[in-house]
Amino acid sequence: MKTMRSVDGKRIWRTTDEKASQLYQDGEANYATKEEWKKEVRDVNKNPNDDADHYTGPKHNKPSKAQKRQMRKTL
């Protein structure tokens, strides 16, 4: 996969290697970095607070077998 940018610079997209080389040879597009594509296309609709929406509260771990065995010894 390659990242391509249109000659006028308005559009950026990902495409196969073969199609990218053909677009470049025809002069229809230039190569671009994947970071540009991530910033302009992939992460546009991503909300930076998405992780905060999934908070489920405090985590309660179950005791391991060793912890259970230790509790039985102390009782």
C-alpha cells in the first residue's frame, strides 16, 4: 500500500503499489507520507476523549491461587 496525494494537493488516499506507480507515471498524483494520511484522513473524525467514555469504574482483581492459599494458612 502506498499513500498518494493529487497533483492539486486537495485529495489524499491509500492505494496498491501497482496503481500508485501508474498514477505517478501518468502525472495524476504524487507520493505522500503515511503520517500525512493519518493526520488528514484517518484521524479526522476521531474524538480524543474516546478513552474517557469507556471508563467502567474501579477494577477488582480476583485473588490468585497463591493468595488464597496464603489466606487459608493465616486463618
